[in-house]
Amino acid sequence: MMKLVSYNPIWTNKNSIINKYTYLSKNEECDILIIGAGITGAILSYYLSFLGKK
């Protein structure tokens, strides 16, 4: 029988995670917050960094 629920995202099981980051322990300030690490967020953060956005 196929196991349909594992309570772990499939991408963490499929590929090994090289870097793991801890949760934020204090308030941070930023100009723009991008939630997600997909291609759209990566391209957006790349170009916004050229505009001097934090």
C-alpha cells in the first residue's frame, strides 16, 4: 500500500538540504519581504537588490 501522508514536504525528502537556517529570534527590519523561494521570488529579489532595497 502506498503511504500518502508523511507529514514532511516531498522536496525535503527528495533532495538533501545543504543549508538549514534557524527561526528568527528577534524582529528584523526590511524594505520588502518576499515570502517563498521559487523562481519568481528569486528573480524579484535579484532585481530589487540592484535598486538598493533591503
